[in-house]
Amino acid sequence: MVFSLRHSGSDPDLSDSDSTLSSQISLRSEASDTIPVVVVLVVAVVFAASMLVEYAANPGELWHGLLQDRNVHFDAALQLAVAMQDFDVSTFLTLLLHPHIWPPAADLSLAVVMILDGMDLKLAILLDVVSWTCVAVLVFLIARRLFFDQWTGNVAGALAVTFALASPAFRLLGADVMLEAPGAALTAFCLYAYIRAQGKTSAQSERWWGALAIGLTVLFFEKYNYWLLIALTLAIAYVSGDLSGWLRWMRTHAATAAPDMMRAVLCDPFIIAAAALVVLDIVIRASDLTTVDLFGVHVVVRDTWKDVATIIWALLFIRAVLLWRKYREPFDVALGFAGRRVFYWHLFPIGVFFLIPKRIVDVFWFVGANWGQKPFSFRPLHAFSWQWLGFSQGFHVAPWIAILVLALAAVTVVGLRRLEVGARAVLLLAVLSAAAVILHPNQEWRFQASWIFSVWILAGTGGALILSLLTARFGTFARVGIAAAAVAGIVASESRYGWGDMAYAAASHPRPGEPTDLDFAKAYLPYVHGGRKVGFLTTLAENNFYGWTLREDCRCAAKTYAPAEEPAWSREQYRDATAIWLMQTAVDFIVAIDARSGEIPDPGYDALAGRIDAIKQDARFRAVASVPVPAFDAMVTVFQPR
């Protein structure tokens, strides 16, 4: 009787007691769920703060290598930041939409950070530091989500984040201005959002599908290949979750809709026009024409095939929009809420982006097999051994740690059926990304950075599976103690090792003690301050370094000018060409850098020194300062028109 009264609610005292007990349990559950995340966040923030302070104390250590990509990224971001600061909408849009190898979000996000921190070089790495911190927290959150049991999930997260925080190359990339750390953070967020989208309630699921769509869109505009890897991963994971259902759906629709659809496609004027343009585009591309004479007019047609490709896409896009307007209601119903979020918030913005001339070709070129140098082109065994060096000695403090990580990840593969559905996506990301890096024609160790966190998640998960089996019969305190000892043992083992040269090489990061390129800037900036047009005559390679140092110093849209390089020219030819350039170019200052060491391109110092000869012999300019830069055996001389 008491039992029935308690559940019927007729005893208010008992009901209040149950309600109080339930709320206490709920609060304890929320606390136990939140406290580990806060601990991980605090630890990651402490690491991140130390990275930022160390860089701010000596920014010059990062800036070595005039041809490093970080100069290109930072220069592009500063140009956008200056345009935003000056409310120069025309320049801002021109810079944002100007064709680059990488998408616009990479420059824009760094530009926003530079605006917020006052374009201070000491805070240049802030975006990457924050991204690195986010990766650490997301690694913990993802690993924890792979288990039904909260305690085991926390152990998996603790192990995984330990590997992440201890990685030398990953930490160096988190203290840079490159794209790897933001790319890893966005990739990890998309993976986490996908796992959360498999929520128990439709409201939770719908919210996280929306977050996933937005995350994928931002990642696409951050870097195309990062987006492609996670997009393929999640698509395969989603379809493989109900493969028989998808196959059944395809068979059903293929039998009923295929004939009618084929007739409609063959008769559609948009499709016919697009097909004709495809043939024309192939002919233009195959002929490799640069100019043609059309009705007596000389027309430049270099890269015209890219514009034709954009027109083809525009025709298909218009046709798709017309179909969507006609069948929007059944289309939305067929997609479901998950499909609608992905279509409207992710695929549609990308479709619009492809309408910008040449962008669709640029994207496919970037993610294709023709990108970069090819020292290991399609030689997977050589590429595997090369990438293993970076993985085992760059992203881990010692090879045995890397072997341990892979062994624990293998345990996860064996025990995959014991985990939540999201584990399949983590495994797919690691496998697909590793294969892509090995097969990519441009072999760079830092390419591992955007996805290596998935391997650490798998390793943490494998370690948690082992510990849960070994301590299944133990009490709570014993299990916690053993898990804490395991984490502490890994921390102690990894802390015994210093960072070797491979860590810096894997992160494309200068080694401590290397000469800094900022020595050049320190030599010329005091004497060109206030100049908006500055020419550079150097014996070094063309680069973006000079431009961003000027803009960072004046917080203005200063421009740099330099004569073209010709690898086959002699010293006399360089001198004569530079003399002509000096007569044709109006500048406020000329900076001459006579460097005998450093990144000197072909045809070498002796020929390029002809530039320095030209400015010294030109009576229209006077030298206002000469500053030696001993680290590069260089002399920096600033000239001003008389």
C-alpha cells in the first residue's frame, strides 16, 4: 500500500522526499560531468598561457625563413585588418575575393584577431593558441562520448588529452600563425557535433545537426582539404550506420524514378547547354591556348577554361534552384531536419561560392593530386616511412610513445562494438586522413596536425577499455587510483624527454637560436617610418615578409615594390634592368639588402648583386642609413630620393 501511495503522489511528504533526492542526484551527476571538463580546460589554458608568454618575450624566434607560409598568411591577414581598420570596403572585398591557394576564412579570422589585439606582433599567435586549447578540450569531450559509462569515458578523455598536451610538434603549431591549429579545432568540433547529433531526443539532435552544418561551412572556407577529410568521414560514417536501409532506398528509387529522370535530363535545355560547354572546355584545356585572333582582335584566353567551368556550374546551379522552387515542400520533407540543416547551412553556401569565377577549379585543384612538389608522388612505402618519422619523433617525444599510441588505438579497433556509434567516425577520420597524407604528392609532416587528435582519441579509448576490464571487480576508489596512476605514469614518462630537432622540423618551426628575419626589419623600419611606398632591392628571394613588417609597424596600407626576378640573368643584366625600374618607379624609400647568406634564389648572389650596384650608382638617390646584420652577413642600406 505504501508503494502504491508513493507512486500515486497521495503522500506529499514522500513525494517531496523523492523530489529532493532526485534533484540531489541530478546535481551530483551534472557536477561529475562538468568538473573533469573544467580541469582539462584549466590545464590547457595554463599550457596555452605559457606558450603565448614565451612567444611574446621573443617573437623573433618564430620568424625565420623568408619563404615560409606563415609570412604569406600573416601578410594577407594584415592587409585585411588594415582595410577593416580604415573602413576601406572596396579594398577589403577585393582582398577577400581575390583568388588565393587557400580560402578566405583563413585570412579573415586572423585579421579579426589582429584588429582586436591592436595589430601587435606579440599577440600574432593568439588565434592558434586559442585553437590549440579548443582541440585539447574537444579531445577530452569526444573521447568521453564514446562510452556509455561516464567513469570509463573520463578515463579515456584523460589519457587522450595527455597525449595531445605532450605532443611537441602539435604544441609548436599551436604557437604559430599557420592554419593547422585552427583547422584541427574546426575538424574536432565537426566530429564532436556529429557525435552529439546522434542525440537521444530530436531537439538535441536538431540543434547539433545545425552546429555541424555551420562548422563544416566554416571549415570549408578555412582550408579545403581539411573540410574534405571530415566531410568524407562523416558521410561514410552516417551511411554505414544503416547501409542496408540506404541500399534498399537506392534500389527502390532507381527502379521507379531512373527512366523518367533520364528522359528529363536528356531533354533539359540547361543540361544540354552544360554538356556542350563541357566539350568546349575540354577542347580549350587540351589545346593549351594562351591567345587567339578573333575577327581581327587579339584575345588573351589564358585560363579561360576555368571561366568556362564556372559558367557550367552556374547553369547547373540555376537549374537546381528552379527545380527546388518547384518541388521545395516534398524536397524538404524527404531531407528531414538533419538533411535540411546540412543542405541550407552548408551545401548551399558552398554552391554560391562556386559561382565566383575560377573558384570551383581552384578547389578541385587544391584537393587533387597535382598540388605541390612530388618527391614521393604515389610511392606509398617511401611516403609511409617519411611520415612515420614525423609521427614518431615529431608529434611524440619518443618512438616508443608513438608505438604505444598505435597499440592502444588497435585495442579500440578490436573493441569497437563495445563503444557508442561515434567511435566509427573517429576511426574513419584517422584512417582516411592517414591514407590521404601518405598518398599526397606534397609530403609535409605538419599535414598530420589537422587530424592526429583522432589517433590520440583512439589511444585514450583503448587505454580506458583495458583499464575497465582490469579493474571491473575493484571498488570505486581503487579504480580511480589505478586510472590516475596510469595517467601519471604516461605524464612522467613523457616529461623525461626533451624536444629534439624532429619536433621543430615536423612543425616547420625554427629551432631555438636560429637567426631571426626580424633583424632585417629592425634595421630598416626606423628609417622608412611614415613611407607608404617602399621599394626593396635585395639579393634574397621574393617574399611577403617585407610587406607585413611595414604594415605591422605603421598600422597602415603601406605597399612594397620590387623588380622581377629572372633566373638566367647575369649581374650586368640585373643592374641594367634595375636601373630602368628605378627610373619608372616612384617610391618614398628604397631598402637595399646586400645579404651573402640566407635564402638566395637562382642565379645566386653574384648575379643578384647587380641590383645593389644599380641603386648605388643612381645619383637620384642618397643613402640615409646603413645597418649591418651580422647573422646573415648582410648590410641593409636605406635610400631616399634626393
